[in-house]
Amino acid sequence: MAETHQDSSGSGGDFDLSQFYQIFFEEAGENLDQMEQMLLNLNLETADDEELNGIFRCAHSVKGGAATFGFTDVAELTHQMESLLDRLRRHELQPNAAMVDVLLESADASRSLLARHQSGEGGDAPPTGDLVRRISDLAAGNASPPPATVAVAAPPVVVPKPAPPKVAGVRSLQIEIGPLDRPDQADAIQELFRDIPGLGEIKALASERANMRVFAVGTSSSDEDLLDLFAFHVSREHIVIKENDAASADAPSDTSVHVASSYADDPPPGAPLAPLPGFGFFDGSPGAPAVVGGGASPVAGQSVAKVPAKTAAAGPAAQPEAATIRVAISKVDQLINLVGELVITQAMLAQNSRALDPAVYQQLLTGLADLDRNTRDLQESVMSIRMIPMSIVFSRFPRMLRDLATKLGKKVDFVTQGEATELDKGLVEKITDPLTHLVRNSCDHGVEMPADRIAAGKSETGTITLSASHQGGSIVIEVRDDGRGLSREKILSKARERGLDVSDQMSDADVWQLIFAPGFSTAAVVTDVSGRGVGMDVVKKNIAALNGTVEIDSSEGYGMKVSVRLPLTLAIMDGMSVGVGEEVYILPLSSVVESFQVKADAVSTVGQGAQLVKVREEYMPVIELEKVFQIPRFGQEKSCDIMVVVEADGSRVALLVDELLGQQQVVVKNLESNYRKVPNVSGATILGDGKVALILDTGALVRRSRH
């Protein structure tokens, strides 16, 4: 829906707000996510003002934007949330578990409503009447018991705990608001006094101007608190607050009183208010001195709002946020593609310049060396734009675990490690669902019920740890729990029931891999959480599609660990070029362990043609790339006598090749989408001479050696 209003410049042109919808939806989502995290981390016993103010600001921002764009359902719900949060931050109520629950549910409902507006869906909106009623009851001081399914201690009794008012007693004020763009702005101010318990009383007075409203207000709130509340509906510079007494009679009626005191806190009794120098540049702005009469100090009785110490100190911290910009991911992808083409062009120039005489073309070769260095730096800088911290992924799990543990009647602590570890945005989006399933599995299947844990000599509260770290050219994400672990006997029994080829002599690692079989589940009861045998096979398939691997380590009775290993990025990688016949293949440099020249008698043949080579007292399988890809020799006499040891999935193999061509950056192109799926190949790249080289899938080659 495109909502318009009159241009504030007075030109009378229509101003289309719909162009700002996407920005609002993104910022609202960020605010709701931030509010959820702060609520989950809120200590009900020792909640401080900064935490409560932060949660209030998030709700206030969402309400303001929703009302501006005409999303009244979101604005109404967040307004109710704001009312409850306002009483909490004023210490008129003590926070409890029921309040956190209803605020989290309201945040979820707000997301659903926003998603509905963003997609333009029709039909009836999700009902929010029950949430509004519960919030109103809690805001009125009526402690509602938590739902029966919530396995938490009973919430503490609500004890009103009013903070020492900054202004003693009830003050009588006259508030002038205007000029107003719309009449309903003043009505909204009156609704604030009706909706926020304890704010005070308001009465409309006669006004001489049509676009000006005057109110008589009785309240114990300070001017700054009132201005914060009113600012959503009316700009601060359009609000004039005056004491309703004789001392303020001489004060000009057009003076806006929202200036900062020269004291960080309330001044000592009898101390004069020293005006801050305004220098005439920003008269009337927040923080500038009030101009009273001929520029003298404020008169006695003049209401001067102040900025609390915490608010003033928090100002500089907000500056770095202004140094960021929002960029569409499609633009970043286009930039990465262009850098990839630049890398290919640079490789072509480097290859063609090898035959040049350095003495004759010294300047040209120096420029090409600089181009090589700058291209690599540019590539790293551009790739870092797409790299985002794993905290973006980790942040969605505390809420999910809290709800799931409550539903299952379990007690779980969630620990994260390595949140600052960065991963390509494309991988982050695709790894989120597999990680979600693994975390849910740990809570449902891994962590035991509190009584069972106590009987096993454990703490009644289980621990699920989610960690991320860099290892070589990969990122390793681990999901660990201290629960019951996997049962070897149950898995083997279930595998036999399904007709799988298993034996008691299988290693633990091979047994654990059975749970990735399609439809495999050891759950005795099918619930809405898990037990249908759908999930782990999809997890492995999705991770394999990202050129990643999954490993499981478990100890029955002590816990389980699932390790997911992924490449850092899917766009550009360092590779080693190897030649076999007239073909060139690329090995991911992160998988290469070593290379060496080998004699024919060092290779032993075992079984049905399988070959092994001994490397420092260790035998490893040999894979001849010439046979794997059926490379014709065309009468060449060259024989393969170089081996490259690669590692994947915890195993090593030796690849037999003709020659090592060198190390270089390669731009990864998706072979499957441009041609078709090729076994043992993960992608392709374009070499400096314009030829296409295949990037080998070392994981597939290692698995091939096992069969």
C-alpha cells in the first residue's frame, strides 16, 4: 500500500512512503532481534536501567516506524509492549518471567505481522487481542501465572518499586503543542496518559490557533521523560513545557524547553545553572542553552530538562553505526564476479609475460607484479565484504532452545564460542537450517530430563555448546552436548530392522554414520519435535552441497559432538595446478598436505588392483587420476611419477600425477549449473590461457579409495 501525505515543504506534492518500506522492514527486524536477545539475557533479579531502557528503545523504534507507514496492527501491539516496558524502566514494576514470556510472544507476533505486510498478503491478520490483554494486565500490576507448560520457577510477586522522582511531587504544567501537521497528533498525546498507568492527568485547554493545542497536565515525570514520550508523535521543537505557576509568567511562550543542564546529574541545592555556549549555530536544538529574555540565565521556576549521565555518555558509542551503509547483496555479488574476472585476466597476463625478456620489458613486468599484488589485496578486501560473523547465526538459537526446553520440560544452558569467526554470507544462509536441526536434536535426543540427569550423577541442567573456529582454509562448527550420547546397540538394531548391511565389527565412526541414512531414527515416540527419521540425511546432503563434511563423535552416557567442516568461501580459492597428460586439474590448496617424487617399486598392489604407497611408515591408498578421468596419452612417453598427498574427511590419499604446475588463485565456477554434475569434480575455473580446468573434489576421491 502506498500511503501519501502532504509535503512538509509546502509544495503540495505527494510524497510516496513506500520507497522506504524495505529499510523499515530491515530495521524493524533488527530491533526485534535485538530486543529478543536483551530479554533472553535479562537478569530478573538485578535488571539495571540501561538494560530496560535498551529494550524500551527497541519497542519504541518499531512502534514509531509502524505508525509512520500506517501499519496500525504492529503499532498497537508494540505500543502496549512499550507501556509495560515504560513502567519497568521507571521501577514501578519488578520484571518477572511472565513479563519476559509475553514480550517474547509479542515480538514473534510483530514479526508475523511485519512479514504479512512485507509480502502484501491479504486475509485476516493473526489475532493479537490475547497478547494485548495479557500485557495490559501485567502493566496494571496484575501478575498473571505462567502457562502450565512452562517448566520454570514461579515468578516473583510483583512489588511496586518506584524510583526516586527527579521532580518531587505532582507538578502542574501547561504544555503547548504545535504547529501540528495532523489533528490526530494531539489526540495521540492524550492517549499516552490514558494508556500509561501512573503518567498523570491531562486536560485540553482552549487555544487561539487552529494548529496549536494547549493542555493542562498534572504529572510527577520530568520534562525530559515527557519529551521522550511525546517525540514519537510530535517533533521536540514543537513542544513547549511551562510550569503552571507565577514564576513562569515572564517566560516567553515560544521558548522550547528541552535543553541540557550543565550538570551530569541534578545540581546541588542552590547551585546556579551555568549556561552552555551555543555560539548561535544550533539555537533551539537539544543540548543548546535556552534563550530567556536577552540571553540571561534561566529564570527561577523555568523548567529546564536535563540529559541523564548514562544517556550523555552513550552518545559517542552510537557514532560508529552511522559509518555503515546498507548495500543490496546483488551488488556485492556483482562486484565479486567482476573481481573474479579481473583475477582471470591477471592470470592470463602473468602467463603470457613469462616468455618476455626481463631486461627489455623490466617496467612492464614490474607493473604486472604490482597488478598481481593489488589484485590479490582487492580480492581479499571484496571477499571480506561478504564475510559476516557467526554470531548472526548463533543469535537465533537461545530463543529456540528456551522454547524447546520449556516444551520438553528440560533445563538447558546454551554456550557459544567463537562468535567472531567469519564465514561467507552465502554459506551462512545455507548452513543455518542444518545447524538448527543439530541443535534441536541435541536438546530433544541428547540432553536428558532433569530427574534422569540427577540419577546419572549429573547436574540437572544440561549444556549445549555451539562453537566455530578456523582450521586451515576451512571453518569448523561444532555442536556438543553433555547428554546421553548415541547408543551403538540401538543404532545397529535399528539398522538391521531396516535391512542395512551392518556387523558388530564395525568401527564406532562407521556406526555413527548410519544415522545419516534416509528415514533412520531411533526415537521410540514420534513427536512434533522429531522422531520421523527426516532430518539428519538432509543435514548431510545440504552440507555436502557446500563442499563440506560432517563428522560425529559420541560417548554413551557422556555426550555427543557433531563437527561440520566448510570452506571459507565458494567464490575464489587458492589452488594447486597439476598436469596429467594434456589435462590440467586444480586441487584445493587447503586439502594438499605434501608432494613428492616416487619410484615405481615404492607402490605395492594389494587385493583387486588396489595400490598402496608407504610414506614415512604409513601406508595410504594411491589414486591414479589418469585412470579416474580416462585421460588419453596420444603416444606420450611421460609417466606419472609425482604424488600429491591430500586430506579430507580425516583420511589421506596419494594422487598420482605427471607434474606440478604451480600455485594460483582460481575463480570457482559452478559446473553443475552450467553443464552437468561430474563425479569427483566440485567445480571448474578458467585458466590464464582461456582453457577450462576442473577443480577436484578431494572428499569424493578419499571416499572412492575406501571402496
